[in-house]
Amino acid sequence: MTFDQNENQQGKSHENHHENAVEDPHANDAAPYGGGDPYADYRTTDLPFTDLVDLADRRLGAGVIAANDEFFAQRENLLVPERAVFDPERFGHKGKVMDGWETRRRRGADAHHPFPAPDEHDWALIRLGAPGVIRGIVVDTAHFRGNYPQRVSIRATAVDGTPGPEELLADDVKWEEIVPPTPVRGHAANGFEITSRRRYTHLRLCQHPDGGIARLRVHGEVLPDPSWLAALGTFDLVSVLNGGSHEDASDRFYSSPTQIILPGTSRKMDDGWENRRRRVRDTNDWVRFRLPAQGAVRAVEIDTACLKGNAAGWIALHGRNGETGEWFEIIPRTRLQPDTLHRFPLRIRAVVTHVRLDAFPDGGVARMRLHGSLTETGAADLARRYEQAGA
């Protein structure tokens, strides 16, 4: 990067900014909207961490719990799962209606000091739906072409329980700066790699001095509280909320395999995992998942909700114990019904750290749940990682 940043910063931008951005405050502007597809000139780059779970996903329980200003566009838009939309003809009583969080223009103290002081900024408090280790953040300024913030910064903290804004803003709460004040581009996906390995529960997103942000994505690895899982006893071992994650898949054409392990029931066809039509005989689609730690699976659910003409024809489930363990059969190849919840109680519990779901020959699966509990070894491993993350 060419900006004046601390070399030891924890948030490293992946954007290729213009060398004159410091001298020219408009170097990162996008061109005014000229008609047609509003995403035609949208600027992005390869961000390898975006395949990880979005810890700030509304479907996991995330929320924007406070903001100092949301005059033009409300703060809750930051976490809408779908990408931002733009309607050039839509205006309201306060001005242009934008799909994002937009604050009013800050002003200085008087006519002789019309610009805000250098340290003035707007902020929003975000509660992560699934606390965990953050690997990367995307500050998306889609459609904010000349009204995006000049710089953004992000702080993070870990607070137990369900604190409100007053508690989070109290003097005794320790916030760690994971992205220092950094220039961003308008109408662009601005990515930041995060090197901290601590576990966080809340973020404070700051705009310097003001402006609009369309979406915020916080990608990382869920690290659940071991004491909560112990209190539950039996739970879904592969759920995103409990630390499950997808490692790899044969196909991601229509949707992310992570959606298979989201909480709740799929509400529409694209809320699960659907692959393209497979044309090579004697092959099949598959997804591989990692549990939060070693667990003993007692029952499995496979749901094809909302998948009516494109559900997988058959599935099979295999598991392994450890990175180099041998794969073994948990559920043999079994016929699926469309738009149906299938339940499979296991005669013998399956002790695993990984599972692989095979779909024959192709097709979609809305949700999979592995009901069970951590083994003694798994519980000890999770507790160790939890402590190492400063929790």
C-alpha cells in the first residue's frame, strides 16, 4: 500500500489504491452513475478469505445495535445478506434513498472552520452473530460513488453476555484496533486481512469523517463457548453457530455449501446448497465439513426444503477421525424425497472430526444436522483453543 499507515497494523487492505490518494482526496471516487447496469463499473479484487463464514450474518443472529447517526440510510442495511441495490429514481423526504448506512454531512464549529475536526467520525456498533476469530473484513461501498467515507477504521472487543450500547461504550471496555484509519474506494469492495487471532464478539465500524457504506462482511472462524456447549449436552455438531465449517466442495455454482449448516429451515430454493447439473457419468457431487472438535454423532438430519425438482437423488454420509483418519460409512447411499426432512438415528454412534456428504449424481441439499456431543478429547481441545484466543 502507498498510504501513510503503521507498518505493524493488524488490518491490511487488499485494495490497489491510487498513489496520489493522500494528495488528491477524490482519487478513490467512482464515476457518476451513467445509466444501465449499476454494477458494471463496480470495483473489486480477489479476497481469499470471503469463502469463510460471515460472522456478521443476520441469519446467525448478528445485528447493528447502535449508531451515532443514520440520517440518510439506516444502519441495519449493513448486514442485509443480499448485495446492495440501486434505484436511480427513488428519492424520499430526506434525499436519495440508498441501500446502506449513510450519515449526514459533518460540519465544523463555525464559518471560519467549516470542516469537522480531524478526529471527528461516525460509528456503528455491530454484534457478531457467531463470535470467533476474524480473518478478513469487507467494507462494501457499492453505489456510494462520491459520498463514501474518506477513511474507515474498525475496532473489536469481546464482552460476555448480551451487553447493550451503554455497556459497550463504557470506559472499562477494552477495544482493539484491528483496522486503523484507512482510505477506501467508492463503489467498491474494500477488503482487509486481519492478523489478530483473538476471539471477538462485537465490532465498532467508524467512518472518517462521514459518508455511506452499503454492506459489512466479517469473515472468519466461529469459536463457540465450551461451557455453553457443555451445558447443552447434545447439540448440532456441524452447525455454523457451534463452530462447524465447510472445508471443500465439488461445486459452488449456485450457492455456498456453508448454507447447508446454517441454523433454521431453508425458506427458498437458494437458501441451501445447489450445484450445476452433472454430465459426467460415474461421478457425483460432494461437500466436506469439519466439526469444531472431535464429536460423537448419534442422529443425522438431511433436509431438502424448497428443493422440489432439483434435490439430490440420493445421498451418502462418511466420516473420519483426525486429519489422516480413514473414511468410514455413516449413512449408506439412500434415496431422498424432494422438499422433505429426512431423519436417520444411528445404531452405533460415529466418532468423527470430519464428515463428507455425497450427492448422487447431483442436486441440492438445504440443511444437514449432526446431533451429538463432544467427546472428552474434543471438549479439551476446544477449551484449549478458546483460552488461546484470549476468551
